[in-house]
Amino acid sequence: MISFREFVQAFRQAGLSSEHPVIVHASLSSVGEIRGGAETVLGALLSISRGVLAPTFTYKTMIVPEVGPEHNAMQYGTGKDQNRMAEFFRPDMPSDPLMGALPEAVRCHPNAHRSNHPILSFAGINLDDALQAQTIEDPFAPIGVLAAQGGLVLLIGVDHTVNTSLHYAERLAGRKQFVRWALTPQGVRECPGFSGCSDGFEQAAVEWAPFTRVAQVGGAAVRAIPLAPMLEAITSMIRRQPLALLCSKGAERCEEVARQEAARQEVAGLEVAGAAGATPVETPTAAPETQAVEMLEPKEMADMAPADDMPEIDENIEQDPAAETPPASKEARKTRPLPELHDYDETPGESN
Ligand SMILES: [Zn+2]
């Protein structure tokens, strides 16, 4: 049984202190048997860090529309089954089971707040300023606030393929972002600023090795990386090598980034050669004016009655109001066709 004390010791060794807030990603099953489970790990984190942030993403709110913008790495009109099983976002919705047990422990902590992005919400303790920075267009903004505060990324038994903060670096570097859609009680919400695929993120571990501190707890490595230098290294890496960190699994979003880069280079080549008539190519545009995502106080969350008169929803979207919260079993969720899921921050094998 791994104890609270062992976690505190490992976290100290990894460089955590009361000066630094942390964003944490963990596969607790890789640690071994933990006395007190996820709450023990969170307690240890809170005892020595300035604040704790965790992604509490909710992929089951996602729907696939019939039509949408081009070059968005999405097969429109193919989400009939997924759309039927999609759930409306609620502030008290549990995070996706793939996120693991620790984000849920953060979300359920009495002092926690949660941002209300319908897909990419974060839960945090003592980090309200980071949570309030999130907007629907800039979903990873909390990472920027954490970086400015001397924050660390903490990986417990997981690698950089779950390191959400790297998505923020991709955005800073001007990499292609995507649009996704989520069911909310107010209707279908367009969510721009959606990240690319993270399957290739471990490739650049060498870039941040110099400032990574490593410790061990039970069967798991604990790695802590200061956010600011990591973001700087990765942003400049992507600017130098526009295809850096893409995976080779044929994932749609990685292929779209590569396609766009190839087109950009072709145009640049034509311009250099002085050739006329080059066709304009879509380039990443500046983020539109931001729209604040409100943060709910725990009390407000409790007060929020489920909306019984659902507003009209895009008629293109197949929906069944009666299925607002289908008690989909874990099994059903696993077998549900969600081709995007494997691309996000997973914590495989997490069960406790
Ligand atoms: Zn990929």
C-alpha cells in the first residue's frame, strides 16, 4: 500500500513547493495500491503545492453536425449514433472516465471550482484566476495563467501524450486549430480553438528533458516540468519544424495539419520563384473576440435545475430530449463509435 507520506516525498523530490501551482495528469493504477485512493494523492498535492488544476473534459457532449467548415478533420454527417447518445453538458457532469480518477477527485473537492466549457472544462483548487481565463475560443488559456505563475506540469505514471499543456503551445505557435460542437441546455454550441491530436507528443521529450525533474512513487515515475520553459521550447520547435509532434497513425487532425503545411510551402515556393497565380491558401486566423466562459460557484451548480424546456436546436442535429442523461453504461460508452476519443488525454488502464 502506497501512503500519503510516500506521495509527499515523491512530489518534493520532483520539485513541488508552495510557490508553484500544478496541472496534474495521472494513471493511479500504474502507481499500485494507494491507501485512500485518489483523495490521498490529491491531499498530498494540496499539502505542498500552491494549487491544483486538472482537465475534466466531457467528450460525451460532442456531436457531429451534417455540415461544417472545410479542412476540419471531421467526416460530417457520420455521427448519427454518437449524436443520439450525446449528453447535454452540465456543470456537475463527471469528467470522461478516460481522464482517470484524479481529475474527478479534484472536481469533487469541496474547495474546487470548475470552468464550464462544454467539452474542455478544467477543475481547480486555489486557481480561480486560471479557471476564469478560459473562453470558448481559447479553451487552454488556464495553462497560460499557470505558466505565468511559475506553474508545473505533473505527470504521474503517464507520458506526454496526455500533457494537455502542449496543446496550448501548439496554439501559441499558430498551428491549425479545429472546430467541434457540443450539446448544451442552450442548444448546440460551436467550440472553436479545439486542439489537434496528442498521440505524437512524447517524440519531443528530449526538448524538455533538461528541465524535467523525476521521482518515483510505487510503480510509477513522477515527472515535473516547469510550464513556462516547456511552452517556450515547444512553441519555438513547432515554428522551426511545422510538422513536429504530429503522429504517424493517420489521425485525421495530424493529417490536416500536414496538408495545410504542404499547401503553405507550395505557395511560399511559388512566391519565391516569382510565379504569378498562386492560389491563396487558408492560413490560421487570429482568434476572434473572446467570449467569457463563466465559472460557477459550487452553490450555483447545486441551484442549477435541469432545464425542462430545451431551446430549439439546429435541426440538422439529430437529438432526443428524452435522452438528455441516458444512463449509458461504461460498456456502452466503450463500444460507442467515438473515433476522436483516442486522440485526447487518456489515462488508459485507470480504474480506481
Ligand atoms: Zn496524430
